[in-house]
Amino acid sequence: MNVRRILFFLVLILCATAVCGKKKQELLFEAQALCNGQPVTVTFGVSSRLKGGCFVGTNKLGRPAGNTSLKGRLVLPDSVRVPHDLRIGRRVIFPADTVLAVVNVSIRAFADCSNLTEIVLPPTLVYISDQAFLNCTSLTTVTLPPELKRIYPFAFRGCTRLRRIVATGSIAPDAVNDIFEPSTLRQATLVVPYQGGDHYARTFPWSLFNYRFKRFEP
């Protein structure tokens, strides 16, 4: 191998190291949710794939969205106002006071919040990411919004007391079996819209709730 080729590979290695060594910029900001009727500070963030919406939480590293000691009934907002310019370098992605719809609960956003008993998700929500509510061991009730399209793996694993799931959309969200504890599938009641009951009954994993469906008129 000649000297020129060796230098070429050294340059490639140095460039790769420089890129990997850069700290990834997070476009994060803080806004308010409600816990037992009281405002609490929660972290939100933006991502290009969400097309103008925002997520609750941080990033793929899965740091919590807020204090894991949150207790009782958590209500997430359907929109939040950006308190400062969100930038990549000198380019402003979202200026201050932009209102963004809340469309995703990020990875592990509320994992290990063992004192939450109920979660009210906003009607704007489209995705619930991996392990979003992992090990929320006191959680008994969750209401899934009508526009929810997908729930990612292990979103509600470890929620051993979850006994009531209210799905308000007439189309069952795309999901996998691993989103719930096996005990949830055996013991929880799945409440679905009357006109959507047949779709849930035919769609995995919702069909695993067998005849524990209750239907309601939205």
C-alpha cells in the first residue's frame, strides 16, 4: 500500500471521528402539562419527520420527559407554544411563539413513572413510541385518541395494573402484541366505538382481548 493510499485512509478515519464526536443538537423546549389539575413542566422536542408537530420527551436515548415522581392523573396538551427560537446553526427551524400540535410520545418519555394512575392523551396524537409508558406500575386507565395510527413495542409493558383501555378511534391503531403485559390482555377491558368494534375484533393484537370488548357511541 503506497503512502498516498495510507494518507487517504487516515483522512477518512479523522473525518469519521469528527462527525461521530460532535454532540447531536437537540431541538428541545419546556412547556406545561397537567398532573392532578396542577401545571407541571415537561420537555418537548421537534423532529423533521413529524412535519410541523412535536413530541413529548427528549430523543432516542430515552431520557424522561419530566419528573418520574409524577403522581395521579396526567393530561398532556394537544398543542404547545415554542418559548424561544429553535435553531440548527444559524437557521431558525421554528421561531419563538410557534404553536405546534403534540403528535408523538417519544421513547421512554414516561417510563418508570410508577405513581401515575391515569393518562389522558391529546386528540392530536398520532404515535406512541417504544417503551413510552414502560413500568408505569400504578396505571389503571388509558384513553387512546381517535387519530392514533401506531403504537410501538413495549409502550405499556410493565403496566401491571392496567385494567381499562378506551380506544376512541373507529380504526384500530397499528400495533404489536408486545405493547401490553400478557395479564392486560387477559384481564383488562377494551372499550371501542360501536362502529369500529368489528375492525378491532379482526385486528391483531386487539383481537387478543377476545370478548372483553365494550362498545360505545362516540
